[in-house]
Amino acid sequence: MRQSSVIARRVAAASVSLVVAAGAAACGPEDNDAKSAGGDSTPHKGGTLTVLNSQPQQDFDPARLYTSGGGNVPSLVFRTLTTRNRENGEAGAKVVSDLATDTGRPNKDATVWTYTLKEGLKYEDGTAITSADIKYGIERSFAPELSGGAPYLRDWLVGAADYQGPYKDKRDTKGLSAIETPDARTIVFHLNKPEGEFPYLATQTQFAPVPKAKDTGTKYEEHPVSSGPYKVVSNDNDGERLVLERNTHWSASTDAERKAYPDRIDVRSGLDSSVINQRLSASQGADAAAVTTDTNLGPAELAKVTGDKDLAARVGTGHFGYTNYIAFNPTIKPFNNVKVRQAISYAVDRSSVVNAAGGSALAEPATTFLPNQKSFGYEPYDLFPAGEAGNAAKAKELLKEAGYANGLTVTLTHSNSKDFETSPEIATAVQDALKKAGITVKLQGLEENDYKDKIHSVRTEPGFFLAHWGADWPSGGPFLAPIFDGRQIVKDGANFNTGLLNDKSVNAEIDAINKLTDLDAAAKRWGALDKKIGEQALTVPLFHPVYKRLYGEAVKNVVISDWTGVLDISQVAVK
Amino acid sequence: MSGFGGFALRRLVGAVVTLFAISVIVYVVFYVTPGNVAQITCGPRCSPAQVQQVAEQLHLGDPLYVRYWHFLEGLVAGQDYSTGTSVQHCSAPCLGLSYQSDQQVTELILAKLPVSLSLVFGSMVLWLILGVGTGVLSAWRRGRLTERLLTGITLAGVATPVFVIGLVLMIVVCGQLQLLPFPQYVDFTDDPEQWAWNLLLPWLSLALIEAAAFARLTRAAMLETLAEDHIRTFRAYGVGERSVIGRHALRGAFAPVIALNANNFGSAVGGAVLTETLFGLPGIGQELVHAVNVVDLPVVVGMVLVIGFFVVVANVVADVLYAVADRRVVLA
Amino acid sequence: MSAPGASGARQFWRRLRTQRAALVAAVVVALLVLVALAAPLLTAIEGQDPTTYHPSLVDSARGGVPIGSFGGVSAEHWLGVEPQTGRDLFARLVYGARVSLGVALAATVVQVVIGVVVGVAAALGNQWVDQLLSRITDVIVAMPLMIMSLALLAIVPSSFPRPVLVALVIGLIAWGNIAKIVRAQTLTLKELDYVSAARLSGWGSWRVARRELLPGIAAPVITYAALLVPTNITVEAALSFLGVGVKPPTPSWGQMLTAADVWYQAAPQYLLLPAGALFVTVLALTVLGDGVRTALDPRAASRLRVGTGRKREAKA
Amino acid sequence: MSLVNVTGLTVEFGSLRAVDGLSFRLEQGAALALVGESGSGKSTVASALLGLHRGTGARVGGSIEVAGVDVQEAPDEALRRLRGGKAAMVFQDPLSSLDPYYAIGDQIAEVYRVHTRVSRRAARARAVEVLDRVGIPDALRRSRSRPHEFSGGMRQRALIAMALACEPDLLIADEPTTALDVTVQAQILDLLHTLRQETGMGLLLVTHDVGVAAESVDEVLVMRHGRAVEHGPVAAVLGSPSQPYTRDLLGAVPRVDAPRAAAQVREEPPEVVLEARGLRREFGRGKRAFTAVDDVSLTIHRGETLGVVGESGSGKTTLGRMLVGLLEPTAGQVRYDGHARVGVRPAVQMVFQDPVSSLNPRRSVGESVADPLRARGESDEGRIRERVRELLERVGLEAAHYDRYPHEFSGGQRQRVGIARALAADPRVIVCDEPVSALDVTTQAQVVALLGELQRELGLALVFVAHDLAVVRQVSDRVAVMRRGRIVEEGPADEVYDNPRDPYTRQLLAAVPALDPRIAAQRRSARRELATL
């Protein structure tokens, strides 16, 4: 989407889907999943796959990438200890081994994790991949020059809080003591607390091997050394045009996940979203073998596509763990009053909001904070039933109880970006819905940077604002902890616990679940915790986006997992 | 033109002063723009300590004047920077490093400039042909239906924003009629033919909008010339209308057209933001909008300076061409 | 050059009236202004307002495309409804006229005021003042409008009324050309005998500037300003396209166009309405601007009619 | 067959009838002058002869036959062949009448090629030939110059060369010398005379200047309001005019050889009111600097008129503006009442040349006249109006004109307003910068008379700056002759005019056209001698 350029590049890279959801998406009732689409003929090797993207791959350094499950284009070049299961739907939300022989062997309390590398792993130059390379890859992600990754390594690894990477202190050859490499194939991680979800973390690109001899610091991203099925042939204009070709030293026998059908992958970015969708629908020439990894169908395009059978057959639908919500800051009046928060919860008109976000095909109304997927431990609940169009009567009643019988005037803060998430369209829909309940909403639209600074700072956080949260991996942990764990309130930096909730029982339950290495069991308890927190009405979940993406006529073997919600280009074939 | 040296020198000094002033203004304006640069660079989930490290890395803690001084130093003497594993040199004139991508701004500009210049130069040719042609036609057929029709068309160009014209052109020409491929930038040196085909629509979109001004100006200048005494002379000597219009009246429109063209060329280098964004051309405008959004000060300053440079140079060129076109003008 | 004075006003109108196109344009502009001013009344007659959502009028499953033919045109919604929200398009269009015209006019006023002050001061001041102001004007002209707007619009707190801000920013950044025109014109006028005569009368320079010069630059300034208004309307639209224009729920044509361009195929009327309104406005203002110029500069007027020149000699 | 045969010509622009039933003939090789004041329709007749009104909306009635072509009925193509081919026209302002962007030789060649099927090269050769013919030195090189690189006289020669290019039967010259200095005017008139003798082409001369007509033609047709007033051989019409209008017209023409009508008789020793000492003024800087006025010293006494005469570019206007303080001198000083002073001062006023630009078109004339009163601090509206009315009446206007605007007045009336405005400041000196050069002769005479009256009545000192030697003689007690920024000769008017000492003064005087055709012929040969010296 054109305005996605307004969004910080760093954030854009943070999670492919997190940002790129501009068009938002949702699967209509008549849509089956992506499985049916394009799967009718057998895929073959060969050909060139074109990727049409709006965001250039400006960061292509494994240390700097903030990806979910290893990313899409990056995961063609970087293999990691573990990776996401490349399957459609729910099965795709599982973590599987990649470079390692398994998803990790924890000690009893899940504070030490041990991995063994498969045999015969090689870089694009034919040299062997060692566990030290993985350690080095992680270490360099601590360098301020290569900032950008997720916070978990710093938070979890023993003694990592002050570590500044291998560049600062050249004499310290031992590096990060929390990571041990007893031999070339073994790597051991020591955590400062139990983390049952460590295998999920090991999917991130920081776990990709980087040969120390080839490290060129900030210039490494121009040509990162490939461990995956493709290597970088050219990287122009800071990731705007990326050409990948087969890495002959990669062996399918060590990689069960990546299919790598095309011979060549041509990534062209910096395109306007409407242009991408126009090109994909026209599917002319090279565009017939084209996909996009970051651009959804917008509402207008969807309106056109649904009327055209041929086009509709070329739409991939996916779900990514993501929630758009209204956030309250309970330290600010009148949102300190739980009744006011509940009244607003009742008054919200989710059908207006869903329409503003692109309609029922692109957004599913949300009543839970957790995404509606099994891997997150989704447990359906609707604590303040607003119905389709909002329950204005109930809201008025609650307001009366709260002492606002004559109505209430509040200010809703939102961003001025055009992402259909925290953007003015959604804010005006909320404004219009609350009007019926006697709540006058004034809109405060902030420029993207200003908005982020304000809502993520404890000092400047507004009382009532639009926000969203996306999963770093498909589990309740990274979804609930940053938002509701009282110990994660950051006083002097970017704070995501917008409700400033510091509830001992919640904190304790989070700790307890983190100890579990049985991820299914953990999921159930995350779901229960979500409902429990929901009672406090600190957020009003609005909707979960659905991704609808076009692909070219010649594209086969379309796989869309619930982990990323988008077509996996490691599975796509164009012959 | 004995005074040309002095003229050139004075204009050069003026240009440098102008660019200097622009850089100061941009520095100050973007200094106060909201947005935590270190946080944006580091990522949303960075801890305060990491953000602090990044801020130090980028010298964000320094006072404004110190940072500006560094900028000037880099411009004159170049600067060294670390990639972590080695020390690199950014040679003068160094516009610094992008906060976001650690690339040298000068390299970034050099990479983007050909795109913007291709776009603007090409569409300049088109807008001159379209604009001047329309202007001549409507001056010739003044008062008749042709003129009104042409006036209407050129005004439609003025009245329609480029993003609407561009999108509709693209949908119709590339999507429905499939006459052209969807534009994607191909470097001229790689394949001149593809370069031209791919830029055709962007050229046309930009030209349609700019042409209107030229049509109006050409028409007005020609009508003004047509009312001048020397036109009467040639008519009184039996010179035909075609020659009067095509030779004498058109010649009179040269100077103002040149002046406007230089003016528009300069501003179009930066002003093609919309066209570049819409067609996904990786040019200066698109990059600049992006840099503004992420408060990437070195990139913003560098690119604005480049745009300012083109505007200033275009104006000097305009003055010179104007003087050449109109020998009566003394360079002053 | 001769421009209207107190008595000239009548002449001006007479000359304007003789141009049929300009007259039609003037009527159109007057109507547009009237529509903008009467927006609340008009929407009250229609029974709609520009902000109320009508989720039931759009097809949610199809991206929110309006239900019904011609974008949901009905007795209740004269021009149909907006996709996704179901807001009334007629109401948004007429309220949008307020913002678009208002912003453009206000920006023009700012440009003219700054341009005239700077231009006159440069022309009348000594060499240093002239150098300084001319240099500042150069800087302003060389600054990319869009980029500086992006920055300035981001700096100012959001509590500042947005339409006013947009007008101010456009005005503050794009006054360079008008200052150049005013300076040149003032330099010409300064040499005219009647200005010298006024100086000989014993008046101070300020008084001479105000009484003898300012009326003289009115004609070119009015002419240029009339052509600036449509430019400013499109600039506002472009700023909306870049996401820094007037903010929702306040409707403006630029914002509607921006939101509508992708709907070109699915709901064409959504794009065509603001585009048409913008086109008609810009066309009318431009034609009117030309007419005003012709009426203010009778030389130009006769120029357009006369083939061989000197025919008016008999009159002199 | 006559070369030109015009019968019952009428030309109407809208409701305005510029030419009203005019008839005349011009035989092959003859010369006719159309003489008249502005608005008489004489130039319209010239344009009509070439059918230049076709397609412009003007209505042309009657019949026009030029060189055998029926201008009214001829098809466009025939008309184009006539224009330039058989009848060529020379216009008033040679600068604006040539395309500024092309070389003069190219322009002539272009015209030549319209009428003759020749190669570009041949046309260029022809251009050089005719340029040489009209006396342009180094014609080959100069043919590559553009008009602005020529002097005014050279440009007019070039235009005549263009006219000659196709060897037309008829030359129509529309005020061919009006924009030129008097010495250049004489050269051009001489050139026309010679060419006519050599080529035998007919000449139709349109002019407001009776003297120019007397120098150049055989027959004169005096026009007024679009009609013929008097028509006959030049000697007869100018020598013994039969119509009162012709007599008035001739009477108003100032004579360079006539002493001042009412010379001042002075008893008391003259008191110096204004003095210029070593005035110098430069314009521009560096290489483009030039000195407009160089070391000029003058004294102006109470009640006298000092005439400053000179050709264009002599620096006389710059001098005038320095005297009133509108321009600061680069060196030297202006002393008023014995004191050096800087800037303007109400006691020294100015009357400007251009009656159009000297009054603010947006303010009523009364307001303009009232300016000095208000500036002086007068605030009583009644008294201001009273005084302004008085002044307006004094300069021959009506008190009721107070609320009118400049465009409602004729040139002469506007000049009277300008005088009233100057008087309102109660000045002791008025510098008149070409006050009558834009006026018709009859109006000119009236304005000059008014100035004389006012001077006597108010004891004003006048500085009368003009290019017209005759007018200056008419009004001045003393005369200063300027050339290239310097005063070449200064002295009592009669002395300077009757016994010029400086050769330049002599040259100037010899160039003034005489009203008597015989004297004109004598002068012409005298000039030739002077030129060959």
C-alpha cells in the first residue's frame, strides 16, 4: 500500500505481516482456504518466480530482521535452528526443526536448551556450517550497529542485558557466555528463567549461521552468506531489486521444509499496492508467475475480484495472529472507572468497524484479545456482548451508574497512517458508534511517529486510543505477556503494557505457563488467562484481519500457514 | 557577453548561499519533528538501554549545532565511519550516512537520481511537445472551436491530480487494454528500449499535468507577440499567416517557455513524488517521502539539497538560455 | 498599463461582462461558494449528514461496495453512499467543498499577503534589503513544497485546527513566485512619473507605497491569485494523498479522491464525484482568472481582438 | 492609371468612424503627404491602402485601388502580392517594427522571398544589396545584426531597405521619423528623397509634422476627424492656406528661426534660485557603467526660463530629475537658495513628459492635485477643495473636474492637471521635462502659452527640457545645448540660435525641417555639404 511508506521501515521489517496488513483481510464464508487454489496440478522445478512487493527488503541482515518464523524471502537464504512448519492452516502454526535435528532438548525446568546440527550443512561457498557460526550470528545481533531484532534474546539469555556484541570488545573472544558450543554440531543456550517456548524463538533469523570471516558489519546485508536453497545474486538499491538463484551447496535432504521449485527468484519492490494488485490480476508475461509477500487485496480490489470467478480462484486467504483493539489507560479519567470502559465495550459497533477495515472478507469481528486460532489457545468469549451494531442501551445504563447520565465527552487518539488499523477510518467508525450511546468522541489524529511515541510512553500515553498487536510466533506468550505482564511495564522506553496492568495473579500465571514445554497444554492456559484479563475491560478487541492475496496464473502449490497468514514462497512452483 | 564570468560567479555564490540556507532550515525543521529516531532505527521492541546505544551510535545526543557542524565537515572533508567490522571512508562531499540503512547518502542519491532524472527529462520532452504544440494550435485557431476544445483538455490536465490520472491510465492501458506492461524501472544503460516503454506512462501522467501550463503560456505569449508591431510589419509585407505564427509569433514565446521550463524542471525533480510513488519508480521523491516518515535526517537533508541544487541550477540555466533566446536581455 | 480605479471598477465589470466564458465561470464559482456556505442547509434538505455510518447500505462481504445501482443512489442518498462506511456522498461532497475552497482561498490569501509584503519591501528597500529578501525568495522557491509540508504538518500539534494549518503551510511555503512578480511590478511602477510626482509632493515613502504603488500591483496580483486558487486546491488534494492533508472525519475533495482512486473500477461514481467537482472548480476558477486578467488589462483585451495593432489610434 | 485611387473611403471601428468619405489620387512617382493631428484618421488610411483591416472587424467602405489592385475586392493571395511587392510600408517605430529575434538581413530576405522565387542565398544577397543601398555601412556584416544592435536611424534605414527589396511602385511611410532625433530625421528624409528620385516610386507620407511634409512631398492633404480639410500642392497649402483649420495648424507650429515672442525685460539683478555645480551621474557598475550626465553646472534665476535642449541620450532628462531631487547625483551638488540639498523639496516641482503615466489612473485628478497640499499638513477638506478648484481653473480646466479620473481627459488637459499639481506646492522652480512633446501642435502651443503666463504671474523659474529646438527657442531666455551628458553651448537663446558657436549646435539647427519647401531644398543641400565636411 502506498502509504505503508509512512510506516517506519524498521517496523515494516519487524514482522512482514504486522505492518503490511494495510488492506486487512478476512475470509468470507464462501471462501475455502487456500488449499484448493492452485493445487490442481503437480508442481515442477524450474522457472523464475517474481515477487511484487511494496516494501523493499532494506534490511537483509539476519541480525536486523524482525521476522515471524524466519520470514518469507529471508527464509529462502537463511536457515535457522528451527522453523515453522510449511503446511496449510493450523498445521502451519507448528514449530519444526531446520538446521537442528529436533526442535530442542530442554532441561527439566526449561532453562537450558540444547540443539544438535544436522550433518552435511553447507554455506553457499561450500564451507561447513558450525554451531559457532550460529553463536556468532546471535552475538552480532547485540551490536548497536545491527539493531532491529526482537527483544527476547536479550531478555532471556543469561547475562545478555549489557552485552554489546562482538564489535565493541574485540579482545573478548569468548563472547556471550550464555551460549556454549561444546563441539561443531552442538549448541547450548542458558536462560535466566524457564521458557517453554524457546523452540519458537529459534525460528528467528538471529539463529541463522553467520561465518565470522565473511562478516562485513553493516555491509553484510548487501550479500549475506546463504545457508538456504537460494543465494543472493544481486541486491540493488538497498533491497529494492533482489535476485536470488539456486544455492548449489544446499541439499534438499537436509531440509524437509523448503521445496525450492523455481530456479530463480526476482523480488521487485517499492511498488504501489494498487499497482501490485493490478499486475497480479492482469497476470501478463512474467507477472503470471508472480506473487506478493506483503500486499493484501484492498476493499476496492476485493469488490472487483469477488465478481470475477477467474480472479477469485487466484486469491489466497490466510490468517495471522493479530488483533486490532481499543486501548484504555486506566490512570486517566474517566477510564479509571471500569464502568466507563465497559460502557464503551458495549457501545462499539463492530460491523461499522469491520466495514471500515475492509468488510467481512478482510476482517473478522473480535471479542477476545487472543487471535481466533487454536495455537494461541483461543477460547471464545464475549464478556460485554455488543451484538453487531453495539448495545447503546446497556452502555447508557452503565454510564449512568458511572455518574455520566448526561453523556460523556472523550478524546480518541489514532494515527494518521492509512493502514485501516489505527487509522482515521477506524476511529471515525468508533466515533460514530459511540455517538448512539451518548458518548461524544473527539478525534486526535497523530502522525505515525508521533502516535507511536505517545502511545508507547508511560508518560504521554493517552487515555483512549486505537492499537494493534501481532504475534511474534503463534502462541499466547508473546501475545499476552508484553501487553499484560506488569513486570514488562517500561518506564523510560517503549512500553506496550498500555493498560499498565500489574496484577500479581496474572504475572504468576504467565510465569507458570512459561515453564511448560508441552505447548498444547500451555495454549489452553493462555486462553483461560486471556478471558480472565478480559474481565478488567482494559481493551476493547475490535477485529482480527484476514489476508487476501492474489497470485499469478502460473503459480502452483500455494501454501498459507496460520503462522504467517501469507503464501509461503519456499513452497511455490511456477512450472 | 563580456560580463558572463561575473554573472556566473555571482549566480554561483547565490546558489551556494541558497543551498546553505536550505540545509539549515531542513536541519532545524526536522530536528523538531516528532519521532524518536533512535527508537525507530532500533525497532519498536528495543529496550531503553539499546535505544540509548543506538542514539550514541548515531550521535543523536549531540546538540543541533554540533550535528550540523559534523554535516558541514563531512561535506568538505568527508568522514570515516565504522561498519562494525571495518572502518570505511565516505569521501567529500559526504552527506553522511542514513540512520536507517547505514548507507552513504551520496550513494543513495546516486542510485536514485537516474530514475528521477529519467522521469523528469522524458516527461519534459513530452510536456514541451504537448504543451507548446497545444499552445501554438490554440493561438492559431484562437476564438474557434479547436481552441476551446484544446483549452478544455489542458485545463483537465491542471484539474486532475496526478495520482488519479496515473492510476486510471495504468488500469486502462496496462490492465484492461494490455497495451503496455505495468511500469517498472529499467535502467537506461541496461536496455534503452525497455527503459522508454516502461517510463512511457509515468512520463505521460506527469506531462499531461505540466503541459497545461505550457499550453497556456505559449498561447498567451504568442498572442502577445501577435499584437506587436513587427507582426504587423510582416503582414504588411505579404508574409503568410503560417510563417507569421510559426516563425515570428512562436519565436516570441521561446523565452518565457524556457523560463517556465527551467523552473518546472527543477521543481519536478523533487515534485515527482506522487508519480514516483504511484508507479513505484525508485526515485528521489519516493525515497524522500520515506525518509521524512522515518525522520532519517541525513537522507532528508541530502535529498532536499539535491533537489534544491537542481532548482537553483535550472534557474541559472534558465537565465542563460533566456539571455541567449532574447538577446536584448543583459545578464545582470 | 491602466487598471481600474474607483471609477475603474465599473469598467472592470463591464469588461468582464463582455466575456461570456468568464461570466459563466463566475456564475459557476458563485454557485460553488454558495453550495459550500449552504452545506448544512443542503444536507438538511436531503436529510443526511456527512459523518453518519450506514453499514447496512454496503456489501460487507465484497469489501464494502455500496449496495444498489450507481453506488447506492436513492431518494435518501442523492449521490449514493461511500464504500465501506455508507456515509452519504452528497453530504460529503458539499461539506468537502467548504474545506477545499476554504483551504485554497485561505492559502491564497496567505501567499498574497506574504508575497506582496516581501515583493514590495524588496523593490523599495535598499540594495541590501533587496538582496536579502530576493535570496530568501530563492530559498523558498527552491524548497520542495511537498517535503516541507510533510515536515511542517508533522511538527504542529494535532490540536491545531487542521484545515487552518494546511492553508497556513501551503501559504507559508509557496509565496515565492508571487513575491517575484510583485517585486518586478513594483520596480516598474516605481519608475512611473506619477510615483515621482507623489514623491515631489512631499509624501514619505510609506505613504507613496501605499497610495501609489499598491493599487498598481493589484491587477497582476489579483490575476495571479485567481490562478493560484485552483493550484492550491490540487495541492491540498496531493497533501491528502500523502496522508498529511485535512483529517477525517472532515471531508475534503482531495481526501475523497485519495480514498476513491482505488475504487475506480468497483465504485466509479465514488471517484468521479470529487474528481468532477474538482475539475469543474478548477476549470471555472481558471477561466474566471483569465477573464479577470483580461478585464484588468484592457491592453490584453484589445490585443486579443485586434489583428494588426494600432487600430485604436483613432480613439486616443 | 493612377498609382493610388481612393474614392469615398470610410473606415469604422465599432461605432467610431475613423475615416469619413475620403477621396484622393496619387500618380505614378508622385508624393503626397497626409497631414493631421492625432485622431485625424491619417494612419488608418495608410493601413487601408494595404487592406490591413481585412479580418479585424473594422468596416471599410468606398473603393481603394492601389497599383491596379482593387484592395477591397482582391482575393487574399492578390492582396499578399500587393503588400510589399507593389506597395511597401515603413512604420513609425523602427525598433518594434522589426522582429527582435532575427537578424535584419534574414528578415529582409524573408520578405523578399515571399514575393520572388529565389534561393535563400540570393535573397540574403539582395538584403545586403538594399541595406547597402540605404546607406548602412559594412552592410554584409551588419545584415547579421539584430534590430537592438542598430541605432534608431539605422533601424529606420533597415526598414526602408526592406521596403525597397521588392522594388515597389509605392512607398507608404507612416510617421517614419517621429521617433527619431532631429538630425537623424533629416538624414532619413533626405534618404527618402534620394530614393524617390532614383527609383521613381510614389510616396505616401503620413505625418503630424507639417515641416516633415514640407521637406518631402509635392502635394499635401490636410485631414481632420477623418475628412479632408484641404488638398493641394505643398507650396500652395503651406504658403497660403485657404482653410481656417490649416491656418491654425500652421500658426501653432513653433518656428526655430523666430525670436521669442515676448522677451523678458529685466531690471533688477537676477536672484539665483537653483544652481547645479559639477553634477555627474553614472548608471550601472563595472563594465556596463556609463555616465549619463558629466560635470554639468547651471544657474537658474528667479523668473527666467532656461531651455535645455538635446537629442535622445544626451542626459537632459537625468539632469532634470537631479535638479528636482528625484535622482541623487553621483558627484556635484544641487543648491537651492544658496544651500546644498538632498532629496525632493516642494519648492522645486516637475512637469512630466508623458501625460498618461504622470497621473495615477486610479485617483481623481483633484486628489492628485491636492497631494502637495495634504503633504504640507493642510487638513481642512474645504480649504483643500477650494484651492484645488482654483488651481484647476487657473490652468484652464473646470473646477468641476475635481472628481474626474485621468482617462476622461485629453493629453493636453492631463498636462494641465500636471501643471496644477506642480503649482499646488507653491513652487519657485518648475522643471518641465519634455512637457509638450507628446502633444499635438495646437495643444502644444496652448500649454506653452499657459506656462509663459504662469511664469510671468508667479515669478517662477522654469527649466524647459526638450528635444524640439523650435519649442525651446519659443519659451527660453537662455538655452543650454547638451550632448553626451555635457553642455556644449550655453547662452541667451537668440545668441545660441542665431549665431551657434558649437558645430553640434549648428548641425542640430540645420536639421530642423523648414515649412517652406524652397528653404527645405536649400537646407537639404546645405546638410549634404555639412555631412561631407
